[in-house]
Amino acid sequence: MPILVFLFGLLAGCLLAVIVGLIGSHRRIGFGWAFLLSVVTTPLIGLIVTLCTPKLETKDRKWGCLGTLIGIVMLVLLVVVVLMLLPDLYEQLQSWFQSLRS
């Protein structure tokens, strides 16, 4: 069961970091830096720092190439981690279902 908890935590952290990045896209920090800060520290610290930066004067969003690059790298890392854990995850799920039947 620890692998499932780790996987859920990883996915939840990435989702929260993306939400902080979207908030940052309307601010001077931009999506990329807000996302990176949320991944490196925690999404809560990233949100606090993002909300402390001034809003953009225009209604445009500030994405930057850094946001795209970080998003692609995080997606590749997530796929690699899932593929590495897949055999163990399958075995744990199989034993969990067998324990439910007994």
C-alpha cells in the first residue's frame, strides 16, 4: 500500500503545483516560476509567494517558455516513475484483492 500512497501524493502535489502555476500566470511571477517554486518547495509556499507578487496590469497571461519546458519535464518524470512502479503496483493490487476475497 505505500506505493499507492506515494503515487497519490505525487499526483496531488503536481496538481496543486499546476493550480498555483495557473494563479501565477495572472501575476508578474508567471506560470513557470510559480510552478517551479511549488514543485521545489511545497504548493503552500508557492501559493504564498505567488500571491505576494503584483498582478499583471493587462488581462493577458504570462506563460513563458519556462512553463512549457517544466511541464514537459514533469510529465516525462511522472511517466517514468509510474512505469518503474507498475510491476510492484500490480503485485500489491493483486494481493489486496485476494485479501478482500478472504
